[in-house]
Amino acid sequence: MIKNKYGFTFIEIIIVVSILIMISALSIDSFWKNFEKVSLWNEVNLLNNKISKLDNDILSNITDYKIYLFTWTWWYFYYYENSLYKNINQFISINWFTWKITTNDISKNTLDLNIYINWKKNQNTSLSSTWVFEYNFSNNSDYMINSYIWSNNLNKIYLEYFSKIDKEKLIYLEEIKDELLNSYTWIIISNKIWWKRIFQTMTWALINSDLTFKFGSFSNEYNLKLTK
């Protein structure tokens, strides 16, 4: 019988190789989990940066904004810009992937409605300002509605997804809570000239607390805290 001069049996080599494979698999799994966590943090931080930018744009570029966040829609949000000092504004209501655009115009003017998808003009429609315009939007695209009555620009409406960097990975808004752990389904974040950022419910009741938004993507979660 030939003696193994290296001191290892075949079974011992198999065991060592198996252990190395298990360590490699665990390392790869840990790497991807950390990657997903960092990816989620980066995506949610873009929302935080957007809100901060809107605050900074007050007085310089815009007069006001209102951001609507919903836990039941999960993966997108919408907001208005420049609604102050306008006699006529446009509004949006959403039922899953169908939205309705209306105005508060009581006269029958011609509304020139422009829809932008991912910041490129996709559709132009002329209709009566007293009508309701219905539109179906698709997954993973950002939208802007820019409308005119005669030469007067109405407030702009934006609909955007939380996923910006990787639009194939949907991000969900799972929960909204205040400092007393009260939960909310619908929240409005707003700011306007001479005001600071405020939080309200959809019935316009003020929330006198900072808010924590829990976002999720696959098996990862990240909490974003927003202060008043």
C-alpha cells in the first residue's frame, strides 16, 4: 500500500474543500445582502434629498409644494409645485394605475395638457378645462403633467417611483409612524413661502411630530426620519 506523503486522506481533502465552498457561499450571500441594504439606503436617500431640495427651492424657484405619500400604493408618490397665487389649479386622483386629472375652473376654457414620461414629452391633449382626463400610467416611469389655459401655466404635477437607480427593484412604503408610534396611511408633506415644512393627514389635520417612514425592498428595510 502506498503511503500518502502529504499526510491527508482523500476524505479529509473532500471535507476541507466542502468547508471552503460553504465559507465562499456564506461570504457571497453576506455580500449580496449588504449590497441590497446599501442599494435601498441610496434609493431612499434620493427621496430625502428631493424633499430637501424642494425646501431649498422655496422662494428661489417655486412658491410651494405638496407631497402625497401613501402606504397602500407602496411604490410611488406624487407631488404638486407652484399652486399658490393661481386662480386655476389642476389636481390628480389615483386608483392603482389609473389617474384622473381635473381643474377647479368653473368656466369652459381650453386646457392644453402635456404629459412627460421620464422628462420627455409623450402626449399633448386639448380639452375643456371642466372635463375629467383619464390616463393609465405604467410601472417604473416618472411622469410630469404640465398644463396651460391660454398662456397661463397651471401648477405642475409629478408622479415618481421610489426606485430611481434600479427601476427593476420596486421599493415599498410599508409604514408611517410619528414619535408616539401612531400609524398613518396617508401623509402630506408641504411647504410654502414663509412657512416651514409641515406634516398633515389627508383630512388636513396637522401632525405635531417628526415622522418615520419604513421602506422595504425584498427582505431589506430602511427607516427614513423626517423632521418638521
